Amino acid sequence: MKKRMIALLLATVLLLLCMAGCSAGSKGYDGAAADDSYYYSSQSTVYDNAAPAESDYDLEEAKGTSDSGMDSSLAAGEIVSSNRKIIRNADINLETKEFNASVEKLLCVVEELGGYISQANVYVYNSYYELHSAYYTVRIPAEEFDQFLTYREEMGTVSSTNIWTDDVTDSYFDMEARLESLETKRTRLLELLEQAEDMEDIIVLESELSDTIYEMESLTGSLRRLDDQISYSTINVYIDEVRETTEPVALPKTLGERISQQFRNTINGLVDFGENFIVWLVGASPVLLILAVIVVVGLLIVKRGAAKRAVRREEKARKNAEAIAQWRETHTETPIVTKTMQKEEPNEQKKQD
């Protein structure tokens, strides 16, 4: 009876919980539906209240206003950018199988864009294959900087490109302002120098004027160098002649691909080592031949000396053996006689006793 009552109570509790859950779910659904209906109704209300003619007019007017604003902002941006003092530089590394053609293309592009070569260095970095390497410092008008970069693929295979800029606007205008201030100061000092009558004042004014002129010349030189760097970009071009250009290789994903790639690398390394060894062996053959002759002569001399030393050792050993034998023959009887006499002496003493 008790078990039935407990089971009935549990069933009642579970039923109440299910009913509470269903009611909560229905409330949430109704709430969501209410929110959605409100969203759509609010959107439709806004759409219905808007007048088509006025909205079209407002859109056109706003469009015109925004376009004019954009134009003015672009114009202001162009003015600001045109007043910026920016130095642009680049480093370009190239690989090529046709060294002379790449160098000729570089020189033609520089001449076409109105630039010049400020520094050049060409040398052979691999004597086995007579591979060349070159380094060029190119000065290109700043407005042709981007155009020059488009020609790099025609000069060779681009392995790397590094571009950087240096904004010197603040320092440039600071030097200009300082130069104007010094110009005003110089003018004032000249006026005071014309009015001065005391020799001491004249000396002080001339010294100050000299320092001012020196500072003005220094600032003028700095501004001139900045103008040159701004108007002409500097591009460093490195050209390396190679047997095979470096091609981008996808990284191996599976174990088999990794093993296959490592095996190919090992075979290629052995082939290169064998070729280099043969080249070295043939090239160094005269020196190796002389060294071989020297080694053979040295071995013969050492061998002959060893044979003579062996003969001398045998002769010395033979002489030592003969001397020992002679000594034994001459000294063998003496110890026996001595012992016999020593044995007889005690017997005679006993007899006397």
C-alpha cells in the first residue's frame, strides 16, 4: 500500500513538472511572436508614413551633398598628401640565368624612367660555374617609383622585395621655419652692424653674424639633401646569376612525401658533391702529383733507413751473444774450485780438533 502511494505521488509530481514546462515554452513562443509582430508592424509603419516624393527628393539631395562632401574631402586629402615630404626606398633581390640580359634590361629601364646609377659592383662569386653577382644603387624620380617596380619581373625572377618610406615632413618644415628665423636674425644683425660705432660692439655683432650664417648654410645643405632624397627614390637592386632559379615548393604533408623530398635532396647533394670533387681533383692534379712523388721518395728513404737499422741491430745482437759465450767459457771453472776448497777447509779443521 505504501509503495503504491509513493508511486502515485511521484507520478503526480512528474505530471506537474511537465505541465509547468509546457506552459513556460508556450509563453516564450508567444513572447517571441509578439516581438516579431511588433518588429514587422513598426517597420511597416515607418514605411507607410514616409512620403515617396519627399523621400526621393531627400535622397537625391543627400546624395548630392555627400558627393560634394566627398569631393571636398578628397581635394583636401590631395592637398595634404602633396604637402607631405616622404622618402621612398626599396631593396630588390633578383635571380637570373641570363646575367647580361638582366643587367641590360635594368640599365634600359633606368634610362627610360629618367634615373641614373649612383653605384655599381659586379663580381664572380662562383668560379666553378663562373656565376656573376651584381649590386646596383639606382636613383629614380619619385613619381616613377611604382612604375620601376612593375619592370622587376622583366629583369629576372624576384626572390624578395622590401619597400619602406620615411616621412620627414615635420623635420623638413621645422628646418624651413628655423631658416626663416635665422634669415630675419641675419637681416637684423646687418642693420645693427651698420649702426654700430663702438669697436667692441662691432666685434660681437660680427661674431654673432658669422655663427648665424654658418647655421643657415648647414640648414640649407640639410634641406637640399632632403629635397634630393624626396625627389629621387633610392632602389638597391641585387642580381644573382644562378644555374636554376628558386621555385616555390609546396611543403610536404604526408610521411611519404617528406621521405621522397628528403631522398631527392640527398641525391642532389651527392651529385653536386661528386661534380665538385671531380672538378677539384682535376684542377689540383699537378699539385697532387708533386705531393705523391714526395711521399713515395720519403717512403723509400724511410724503408731503406729501417732496413739498415735492422741489420745493425742484428749485428749488434750477434756480437753481444759471442761476447757472453766467451765470458761464460772463461769463468765457468773458477767457481767450482772455490766451492771445493771451501768444502775441504772445514773437514781439515774438524780433524785438527
